[in-house]
Amino acid sequence: MAAHPEQGWSLLCNGVVLFEDTGELLPDGGVIEPHRPLVGAS
């Protein structure tokens, strides 16, 4: 794993780039959009 919190991302050992906003860039070029939980949701 390579963490770069000052830039807002980490590279996981499986090749996934994980962004601070919860988005992900997959090794095959696929994207998982940010999925932050709603604050105060009940």
C-alpha cells in the first residue's frame, strides 16, 4: 500500500486507487463514484 494523504489518495496492494472522498479507480480503468454516507440520516 502507498498512502498519500496530502494528495487525498492511497494505492492498495490489489491495484485499486482509493480516494479520500470514497471514490475508487480500479486496475481495469473502471470507476466507483464517491459514496459518502449522508450526515444525520436516520
